[in-house]
Amino acid sequence: MLWRLFVFYSNLPAPYRAKHILYEEVDMDSGMIGKIEKSKRYAEEPDRIRFEQFHVSFRGSHASHSVSYNDGAWHCTCHYFATRGVCSHTMAMERVLGVMLPMDLATATEPAAAVA
């Protein structure tokens, strides 16, 4: 029997939730139901996920920038990052990704006063 499945990522900030509702037709058998339940448990434990590398387009206030993460190192195409090795775009990505980044990196680029 085919059912319409609503996959909802409730851990996303409110403005993005409506954009991330997926509609899929799936054959609902006991195996699929088990996988859905398991996926819900996994989604509630984001510390299971560790990003190793990725690349995103970041729409800043004045221009779009290319932000990447590879083997624990950030890179951004903005001028500020070129001179400081950190910028608002990389710090925003760290906040969005939170526990999915390695622990030593999650607070590495924030000033000491902001971390405390």
C-alpha cells in the first residue's frame, strides 16, 4: 500500500521549516516504519553527525560568498576572512552546525569573551 509520507525536520529554525517538508510516496511495510522511527531517533541526536567537508554559497548583506570547510579548516571568499582567517560567515556556519562540528572547532574562532 502506498502512503504519502511527510518528513519534517523540526530541529530547523522556524523560517526554514516550511521549505524543508518533503512529500514522498513510499511503500509502508514494517521495515520502512522501523527505518522512519530510527531516522527520528537519529535526528534527535545530532552529535552522531560530523561534517568532514562541504561547500556552501552564503548570501551576505552586501554580496554572496563561497564558504567551505575541509578537514577542520574554514575558508571564505570575503575580504575580512582573507586578512583575519575568520569572518561572520564562517562563525554563522559554526552556529548553524553546532554539535555536528568537531568539539575543538565549534568554539575555535569565537573571541574568548564570547565563549565564556
